[in-house]
Amino acid sequence: MLQYASVIGLIRTILIIMSVYFGIKILARLFAPFLVKFVAKKAEQRFGDQFGQFQGSKPQEKPKNEGEITIDKIPNTKTSNKDAGDYVDYEEIE
């Protein structure tokens, strides 16, 4: 037996689709601020945990006396390569 689509069935289907769409849209507007606040709080917590890990991994330093000099890092000394060649200025050709 073959069934044909009726105009009433088509209109009913379109109304169901539109009501679901607008219902989701309204619910999203109501719950979006709570969702954004929750996500922001979780991100802040994660960043705070990561920051705490970096602070905790640093070795404990003894207190410095006044006038005491300490070197934390030796700077890299850059040496030029003499075999690299000379710098040649260029000219634009028109």
C-alpha cells in the first residue's frame, strides 16, 4: 500500500522543526551566561594550578644578606663567524 504525503503532515513537520529550533535558541539564551561563567571558572582554576606547579618546582633559595652578590645565569657570549663572508650592500635595478 502506497502512502502519499499530505499538506497537513508537511505543515505539522515544519512546525515541529521550527518549535524545536526556537526552543533550543531560547534555552541557549537562558543558560549561556551560566555556562560561560562555569567555563571561565574552570579555566581560571586550571591556570592557577599550572602557575602553582611552576612556583612549587623552583628550589628553595636561602635568604640573601645585604651586599651579597649571586649569579643565577651566565649569559651566552655571542661570537661572530669570521668565515661567513662579507656583508654586501645591494642596489635596486630599475
